[in-house]
Amino acid sequence: MADRGQMSIGMNILGLGGHQAAWRVGEVSATAYLDVEYYTNIARISERGTLDAIFLADGPALQENVGANPAGRLEPTILLTAIAVATTHIGVIATCSTTYNDPFNLARRLASLDHVSKGRAAWNIVTNAGDLAAQNFGLTGAPLHVDRYGRADEFLEVATALWDSWEDDAILADARAGRFADPTRVHPIDHDGAQFKVRGPLNLPRSPQGRPVLFQAGSSEGGKTVGARWADAIFTTQTTLEDGRAFYDEMKGRARRFGRNPAALKIMPGLSTVIGSTEAEAQRRCDELDGYLGEDGLLAQIAQRIGLSPDELDPDAELPWHRIGPVESFERGSHGFLEAQLNLARREGLTVRQLSRRIRSGHRLIVGTPEQVADTLEEWFLAGAADGFNIMPDMFPSGAEIFVDHVVPELRRRGVFRHEYRGATLRDHLGLDRPVSRFAEPQLEAVS
Amino acid sequence: MADRGQMSIGMNILGLGGHQAAWRVGEVSATAYLDVEYYTNIARISERGTLDAIFLADGPALQENVGANPAGRLEPTILLTAIAVATTHIGVIATCSTTYNDPFNLARRLASLDHVSKGRAAWNIVTNAGDLAAQNFGLTGAPLHVDRYGRADEFLEVATALWDSWEDDAILADARAGRFADPTRVHPIDHDGAQFKVRGPLNLPRSPQGRPVLFQAGSSEGGKTVGARWADAIFTTQTTLEDGRAFYDEMKGRARRFGRNPAALKIMPGLSTVIGSTEAEAQRRCDELDGYLGEDGLLAQIAQRIGLSPDELDPDAELPWHRIGPVESFERGSHGFLEAQLNLARREGLTVRQLSRRIRSGHRLIVGTPEQVADTLEEWFLAGAADGFNIMPDMFPSGAEIFVDHVVPELRRRGVFRHEYRGATLRDHLGLDRPVSRFAEPQLEAVS
């Protein structure tokens, strides 16, 4: 087996925990998800474990049932700025929509975060499928899938051009002569496309990483195309090793077809964790959390992901396959989560009830000991199904503490995870090169 | 004279200083305006002086001559988040455009900043006159003045409704019963207007101040209407006490006509400062800075504000009044700065050269001792021309240090400025009530 180096690990802070019932346990106050200290605490724990980054999901609409669960969230670029200044090494990944943002403003905000964090910013590119989001932006329903990804592609063209608009050596900073920058190295972008018309340049000099690291999280056809063309890393949802390897190979192939080095596109599946000192302890922790949801709550999670009513599911039968159309035609939610759930059920012939115990947040779930978690991370990594992982602990802060204090040392012992940060930027952690501005002239050594 | 209480003071961090040549002096590196530490240092100095807030101007385009001056800037909501977490009391005021933002996203970002800062966030509402900004957002030129302010007014309707959409007591946080919030106290806003269609509710519970404090900075007719209707405070530009009092009375009257308590609308003119231990020392400091601009640079500032070429100005004559149309028809820049400059020149019969020495950033300028600065602040405050001031020191950090260490003690001695913070929020500092959500039912005691 080729030397696979070391894996990357992101910490996904999803509200009070990846398990929907985390808030019921009362580990922190039910409104802690509105307190910046709650997040900086988890970020510092994660940084103690030399994790690559903190990840925040997002969408511009109130999706949750406010009666039953903590609802709403702090805007990620704001919250991650606060996290970045409270930490020194860990990266910060903000989910922001290409459908409901404007490229000039978003490119500038993310570049500002890259400056403020001194090179630790990343953007997780999403297009937002839901109608509720659309209705906060003058529309009656979400644009069609194809239109959302068409816009995303052009959005990335504009944003990357803006990030390149100041060359790295544009600034002279010659106070004595009164020459601040070389104007020939600050470029209008003059983008004139189907969706956007943007003159540029960006009103902010080039940021420490050249541009923020780009993550992409959509597993639909459109999402995969945008990801393979533009992203540095893909967040994904496969639940079986077989699917994980297939997706990994597919995405590396797609990157190659865009003329890219496939090693520069990192594949990072999500992993939900419920960890205990023993398997029995982990299972008890999971049962306690599940107990708050009850049978109905667990089945509702399955139904919601398919877009059916819970009444349409028989807990003791398989999924109603005849009621489930092709994933490609699904316009009401995430293709990635739907496909991951369907594949798991189909491959293992699970009943709805069995399926509801194998999946919670939508991502692959492991309930087990630190060694078992390390085993599965190592297995996927060495088998070429992942370059890294986005970890979703069941609840915070304990789930993050257990991961950092018990899984990370195990991964270090096995040589698949770093003992210390080697560089200062998120690109350094992920092993990604710093991009050169498209406007930069070839270097002298290349010419001569 | 009625008891005027105490004044409010904001610190306007404009790049490396309010004087265009600040960067030439080399007090900090020419690229310090890209470093978060540069700003947190000034914010902590300002907090030591119990100032009300840090203010950041902004516009979504590269306006500056990059060859000659530090250009571009960090996005204010991001930078002020970093400043807020590095301080404990001082407010943070972000300038954001209603023309080039979307109400749902901006309302949420500002509410997030209010949460993260624990009630210290404010928004300075601007509409952006320039064509360069327009060309970053698909337009060839800025929308007409009347259209920009029409949009601003509706933008505020939407934003304030979103900030009200979660009532204060909506959250139950009953983990035992599994009841997070009372859904009847979380409201869609169902806004359907000429410019915006927004369903709501905001995907974030109500923020500590109810809503961010609203500043408004436009002195045109449209700006004054929006300010009188919506703002908690007005940033303004009058250069003479006479104009200051007239504007103050006009705005309080406008607020009254909107059915508001005029005391709840604070008037805060800008003041550029160049301070020395003696008048001569202050003048030397100013001359040093002016020396970098030279005669041509100083005249260019005057010409630019009128929208003429410097060639069209005779330094030894008055402004070419026949070339200057009515302020109301001026579409190429700020009405407030233009009017302030024209009034100063007209009232005092100044030549262009004299005028260029009396104004720099566009705001009223004082070159003098700490006592003289305290005199003019006290005079305007007691004469009913100002409730507070937005201070623009010539250069940072020294200009902020001198103000805090020498002017603030003088103001305290005179009883017109606080010795310590009395409350936790920016509303507390400014003496503003916390707004009640429009959706809140009348309190029981009011009904019975």
C-alpha cells in the first residue's frame, strides 16, 4: 500500500450535538448554542487535539420545529471570526449559500475572515434546496437543481477571480515615496456572465491563503461537478466502505478530467460518533439519547429524509421502495443524505426500524469505543475511501472531549494523525498548495 | 439651561488615520490596516477611555487610488466581531449598504454580532452613491437617490420585523419536557412589498439588544427621512455651530413628526482632530501630515468632494459657485459632506486654499490642545447641536491615545462624560430603551 501520510479531521459543531436529543441531556444550557463561549470552548478542545478545522453547517431559513428543538443559529462567518480570534491554529469552515448570496460581498467577507484568522478560513459551498430559504429571498420555492448549480459554478468563477484580483506582490508599502501599491498588479475582473456582472477588483488585498480553502458538500450530479472543478475538499455522506471507495475514486477521476491533480482534492466523509469506554457504555449513551426521541422520533428522521410522512413507513418492513423515486429527481432536500440512507438500507436489507438505529444525523454512525472509532477511521483512510473526516459527536462538549482525549491519541499511536501542527494555515494542515493569482505573470525562473 | 446629562463618543477608525497622509508618517506599518491587532489595540485604548463605540465606515468597491494610498478594507461585520470579542464594554458600529445587501442575510448577520458581542452591535445604514459599487453588483451605475432611499426604507421595515420575529419570552428551554420554544411566539413576517418579499421568521432568536442600534449617516432629504423614521442615532457632518444647531433641531422635529420621542434620536456630528500639548505643537503635527499631500493634494480633496477637476479651482479665489449646482441634484457622492464644505466656504467667504486648510476628511476639523477639543465638544453639546460625537483622529494609534488620555479626563472633569460604563450594552451607553417586539402582546399589568 502506498504511503497515505496522515488524515485530516474536522469537528462539526452542530448545535448542542449531532444527536437531535443532545439538548435534552442538559450537559450545557439549552440556549448555549447562542453563546460564543460554548463554541470557543469546543474549538479550544479541538485545537488541543490538533484537529484541522471547526466546521459549521448553515442555511438561511428557520427549518427546525421550534417547539421541540433548539432552533436557529448564529451566522457562520460571524461566529467563526470569534472562534478564530480565540484560537491560534485550527481552521474555520463556514457554510454559505451561492443561491442566496452575492459573489462580491461573500468573496470579501470570506477573504476578510482569512485575513483576521491569518490564513485559516474556508468556505463550504452549498446551494440550499429548501423552499423555506427561497421564501426569505423573494421566491416562492427553491430554484431547480440545475439552475442552482449553474449559478454556483459561475459564482465560483467570480469569487475566485476577485480573490486573485490583487496579485501577491501588488503591495509596495513604500511610505517614504508615497507608493502604496503597483496599480498594474491590481486588476478589474470585468466578469460578464449569464448570472453575474462584476467589475472588481476586490476592495481588499489578497488574503494569507491566496483564497479561502473551498469545501463542497453536495453529492448530486451538479454538486459533484462543481466540487470536482472548484473545491479543495469534499464533505460527503457515504455510509458503507464500498460506497466510500466508489465515491472517492469517482471524485478523483472527475478532478483529473478537469485537469487537476487528484491529490489536491481531499475527500472527507462525515462520521457521527457515540463513544464510551466500553461498547456497552457507548450503547447506553446512545440509548439514553434515543430514549428522548422515542420510536416515533427515530422513524420521523428516516421519513423526513425521503420526503414521506412517517405514516407511510412500516417499522417492521423495508422502505417502501415503490414510493421512492430516483434520487436525481429529488428536489426537496439533500441528494447525498438520501442516497446514503437508501444505499445502507438496500445493501443490508434493513427494516425501517433497523435503519433508524443505524443512522441519526444522516451520516455514517459509529457507537463504540475509542479503539473502534480509530479502527474505522484508519480503515477508511488506508482503503482509499477518505483523506480525512468530518466528525459529528453526539453531544457537546463531552463528545468532543472524548474524541480528542481518547481517539486522537490512538490515531497518533498508529501514525495516521499528526502530533502537532506543522504549519500556520489551514492549507498547511490539509496539505494543499497556496494558489497563484491568475493575473500573476510567470515567474522569472520559469521564463528564463 | 436644561440638564444635558452626558455626551456619547464614538471612535471612527478610518484606515491608518483620518488624515489621508497618516500612513506616510510610519507610526505603524503601511499594511497594519489589514491586521486585526491594529484594530483591537485601538479598541482597547478607546475602552480605557469609556467611549461608547468603535465605528467603521465602508463601501463595497475599491474607491481609493491604490498607487498612492492604502486601499481596500476588511469587511466591517467580520472585523467588528473580532474587536467585540477582544473587548468587554465598547459598542461596535458596522456600516453596511441597503442597496447592495439582502435584508434577511444582513439582519441575521447583525443580530449574530449582537449575540456574539452580548448586546454591543450597531448598524450604520448607508445607501452608497458611487458607480463603482454599482458595477460590482450587475449595474452600470448607482440607482437614483430616490430609489436608493425607497429601498432603504423598505429594507428597514423588513429587517426590524425580522429582529422582532422571536418574542423575548419565546424560548422556554424546558429540556425535561422537551419544549424548546413557544411556537406561537415565533412569527413569520410575511412581508410583501415593492422591493422585497420575505417570509421569515429570522433563523436566530432575539438578540440581547432586541435589535442592533441603528445609525444613519445620510444628510440628503431621503437620508434624513429614513434616519428620522428608523435610526437611534444620526452621524452627521456640520462644520459650524450654527449649522449644527439647525440640523439638530430639524432632526428632532422630524422624529417628532414620526411620532417618536425626539430624545430617542441621538445626533452625533463627526469631528476630525489633530491634537498637541500646545496649539503650536498641534499645528506642527498637522503641517507635517499636510506636507505629504502638498498643495495639490489638499486642493484635490476639495475638488473631489464637489465633483470637479482640480484644474477648475483657483486656489486664491472662492469656489466657482456658478459651476456648482444645487446639492439636491448631486448624484455622485455624499450630500452631507458637500453641503458641509459649501456652507463653511460660503459663511466665511473662504478662498479654495483657505478652505483646504479648514477641512480634511470632510468633517469639521480642529487643530489644537486637549482643552480646546474639550471646549468645542462641550460647546456643541451644551448648545444643543450634538448629543455626542464621532471622533476621527488624524492618525492611529497616537491620535486615539492622546484623545483618551488627555481629552477624556478634561471632559470628565467638566461633568459631560462618564467616568465608567454604567451598563453592559451599547443601548445602555447611549441611553436608549430596548425596543419591544411588535409581535409581543400587551403586558398583563397594562391590560388589567
